[in-house]
Amino acid sequence: MRKIYIAILVSLLAASCVSLDIPPKDIVTDDDLMSSQSGLAIYMARLYTKMPWEDFKYIPWNSQNGGFGGQTWLGCLGVEGTGEAVCRESSAGSFTSEATAWWGLAFTLIRQANHLIETLPEYKDIYPEVTFNEFIGQGYFVRAYAYTQMARRFGGVPIVRNEISYPLTGDIEVPRSSEKETWDFILEDWDRAIELLPITSTFTDTPNKYAALAFKAEAMLYAGSVAKYNDQVSGRLTGFGQKTGIRVIGFADDEARECSNKYFAEAYKAAKEVIESGQYSLYRKSWAPGDKEAQYKNMNDMWRDLSSPENILVREFEYPYVTHGIDAYSSPWLYRMPLSAGTCPTEDLLELYDGFERYADGTIKVTDGADHTKGSYLLYDSPMDFFKNVEPRLRAYVIFPGDVFKKTPIEVRMGIYTGGLPIAPLKADYSYATKGSFYQHQDAYRDASNRTLYLGANAPNPDSEEGWVTYTNVKTGQTVKSYAAGENGPFFSNAEATMTGLYLRKYLDPDRALEDIGEGKSDQPFILMRYAEVLLAAAEAAVELSIAGQPSPVGDDMLQVATDAIRDIQNRAGAEEITSKLTATEASRNIVRKERRKELAFEQKSKWDIRRWRVIDEANRDGFWGMKKESKSWSNGNAFAFKGLYPFYSTQAGKWFFDISFENRKTYSYTTRDYYFAIPGGEVTKSKYIDQQPNR
């Protein structure tokens, strides 16, 4: 479809050279588009360019260009309050609304899908049955996905099964259906798409049968989770539209459990069918057992390999026609073109992954004390020594301080410490209450007569003495002059370098030349659906059904399927593999959730997972959202924040140490009402049937 879209652009340019003496054909008819496969290809290209794909160009917060505005501005991932990363952009916040709401745009796309579904049968005799079915199936796929995106934002929405003809006559407005009716309708559409779509698509970048199955599993996981976990939210998070009396959000007491079991069963069946097809597998082209370097390279390569056996549906880009800006906005400061550090991974994200030394409570260890606020810092010969045992998957997702990117070591340093040994924690108080007190506020930095901590405010400036430190290298005896904050920050007054001590690696192009990094110059693909997510969907649905006491909908050992799926993903990732079979318990559910968070980080998935699990509001937020850790240290009860992992160099030891502290620029908030977006105000004002959400 990408090539078709480009061809349309080229044809429009060519048309501009045609003589104006020829009467223009200003109306494209159904005959023009539906009487040939090439015409239908153009129709499909139009549909898919308007699909609500959440790729590099989607801004997941209520900024000026947020939502489905089609902009590439900011180019960042996982920064919407999920804990994966923070963004240097001040408008980045929790995923509670979108500047470009998916409401009016949805019904425009749905109308076009309905037109295809209703009109193409008039031309059925022109096409072989398999071709006709594929095009109709594409219409159902588009409609199912458009409604899935609506339902997980708004709950129950108006269901428009048929094209509304113009000019309008009479009362044609459609009221909102209940949330149950909406998800049931979505299920019907996914099943119809699965029935009609072929195993192999005719056009590149369009879904086949297995893509429809995979997206159905994703949708049904959401529906099943809402039906089950709305119960744990205060007030059960359900309500009726005042204008219609319809239960537009949530499920009734007597139907919630039945619906949850039904939707989880549908998710399991769909995922299991993809698994049993044998059409897809985890990417292992350069993977080798026990070889961390090979495993890291394998997971680093897979994001740009269009021939990957893991790819189920991919959004392709091609310079200069269809591009994005992830490299321009999220690369390290060294490659600032025109900005950098749009995506700054957090220490909270690192906590999920294997291979770090841990305190007794399971958190990452940086001191020899009971926690990171006590004892003395552990010292390392190089920053990378701190990460030497971590699972390769994390290294493929995050650029560590001192690791190599574009064949260059990425020097990241919060500051230089010249004081004596051992080194006690730099801050007296690490609590959330003092998160605004950062390193430049500490006495070790502020005491000019006895300064032991040196920081850099901005990028290194050789013409200024500010931030530069001269010291004797204890290993060589040589005099060294170095910039305190290193080449790539963090710079305490400049948010265009990493704010957390870490940079994004996942999806960045390590081979793109410096002159090719810029706004609208990137064209690496975005993987919308991959086999690993199908395995995770099967595992989650299996555990949820088992907890509910439900049998397998296909008669197999669901918990063994779930266990095998998690082990396969962990094995490919170089992570610690679970040693026993998963059980029908909350503990096993949390293992699956944790693995999902680890595997799908920065893929526009986590913001939906923590919403459907209903774990972002204060009463249910714990651990890293989905796992219980009995820790509330990151919140004051309303707002919450995330931490950075900040590297420092000790001149006295000639070694490195790390500090864990709140990133002091960003805070987030989330209430129970935010599990459903507000209906656009204009829709409520003009409608006889549509009113604002019951919880607003």
C-alpha cells in the first residue's frame, strides 16, 4: 500500500502537466474505483492512509500536535506516563486525552469502509471469488480496527453498520450503544475479516487472515480486562448516558464475569490459531545460545528487517515520500538534528529486567547499604561494567552510558565527584516530597570553597570554565581536563540531552549517516503487530481463563501453552527463564504481565495495557503497574514521577558509580475517570443522544 500511495502522489504530479483544454473529470465514481483491481487498490490505499495506526507519527498526549494529527514532530515513544520513558517536551503527560480526538475521524473512516462493504457486491462478477472476498475482508478489518480504537477510548459508541446516504433525510443520528454491545459488534467484525481475508495478502502492508486474528486477540484482551477489572476501581467504573439511559461505560453486575470469560476465550482462540498456523516465528537470525553479544545483535537488527518471520503487520515508510522523525528527535545529544533525547528511558523500566545486582526488596543495587539511599556507592572501572550481566533485550532497547551507538561510545555522565572515599549518597533525602531538589541544589555542588561535586549546565563549551574539571588521573598520573557532564549530558539546565542518564536505542537506525538525520528523513518501518505479541496474548488469556476456572476453548492445556510462550520469549531475549509451569494464580498472571511490559516496551502498547488492567489510578498503582511490589515511594498520593539512573565519575577512585533519583522535571497524574476519554464537547452539544461520559 505504501507503493500505491506513492504512485498516487506521482500521478497527481503528472496530472498537473496535462493541458487545461481538456474538461476536468472532477468526480471519481464507484465505476472508476470498483470496476478494476487497480481502482480498488487506490481505494484501499486511501483507507489505510487514514487508519489510526499508532506508529512513529502518533503523539500520545494532548499536545498541540497530539493524537492522529499525522505529524512527525517530537518523534518519541513510551513517554505518556507509562514509566517506560520521559520526554524533554514540557507538554508530555499522562495518556488522558488527545488533541486530535479519534471520534469524528473514526466515523469518516467507518463510512468509507461501509461504502466498500455495501457497494463492491455490485461488481462481484468482475472478480475471482478469492479476490472479492479479500477486498470485502479488508473493509471489515478497517471497520473492526476503527471501532476497537474507539471502544478502548470511549467505551460504548454509536454503531453504524450501514453507509449513511446523502443528502440526509429524517432523523439519522445513531445513539451510543452499551460497552458490551460495542465489543460484541467489534468481535463480529473481526470474525468476518478473519473469514474473508486470505492467508497471503495481495498488497504489501495490508493485513492477511493472521493479522486479523492477532488484532482480534489484542482487542479481546482489552474487552476481557475491562469487563473483569472495572470491578476493582472505586464505584465499579460504570454508568449510563443521561439522554438515552444506556450503560455506555462498564458492564452490568450480572454480565461482567460472563463477558470477561467470553472475550478472554476469543482472545485465546485467535492467538492459538496464529501459533498453530506455523506461519510466524520469533526472530533469531543472528541469535546464538549463551552468546549475549549475538542475542543483543539479534534483537537490535529485528526492528529494521522487513523479512523478519516475526512481522505480522508492518507500517512501511520510504524516503522522501512517506517518512518520520524518530532519529531526529530521539537520538543522543551527539547526533542532535535538530533536537535529541525525545525518549529518555527510566530507571523504573530497568527495574523490570534481569541481570542487575539487587537489594533485599528486589530493587536495583547501587550502594552497599540496605537501599540506594544508604551505605556507600559501589564502584566500577567503566559504566558498562554495571550492565555486564543484564539481559541482551534491554541493551537492544536502551543505550547505556558508555555503550556504543553508530560506532561511537556514548559518553553520559551526570557529574564528576572529587571528594574522598568511600562515597555516601549525594542527597540527604531521596523521597518524592523532595523530588524538586536535584544535584545542583546539594551542598557538595553549591559550596564553592569546598566543592566536591561538579556538574555541567549545558553542552561542553571549551571557551568557558563553567562545568570543566581539572584533576590527576589516579591510574596514569596524568593531568586531565574534562567536562563534568560528559559529551551527552545530562545537563542540568538543558533538557535536550538525556534527562534520565539513558537514551533510546530501539528503532533508531545505527547505520544512518549524520547528514541523513533530520526532520522527516527517517524511513525505518514500524512493526504494528508481531508474533511475540501473539504469544503474550495467548499466555495472558490462558492464565486469566484458568484463574476464572474456565476450560480451554480449544481443549488443550492452556497453562502449558502459556508457559511455553513465556519461555520462548525469555529464551530469545537472553532473560532468566521461568523454571516451573504457570498456574491459575495472580502470581502467574503477574509474570505474564511483566514479560509483556518488558518485551513490548516503546511499541505504543503499554499505555493500553495499564489502562485495561486498571492499575494507573492511585488506589491500584503499585510496583511497576501490573506486578505487586508494595511500594508507594514514587508518589505523593496524587501525582507520581519516575527515576533516572545517573552515572558519576570519582577522581579519587578513578572509577564510576551510579545514583538513583527522581527525574525532577516531570510529574504525572491519573484518576479513575481517565480510564475513559471525554467525548468531544462539540459532539455532545449538537447531539440529541450523545452526552458526556457519566464519570465526568
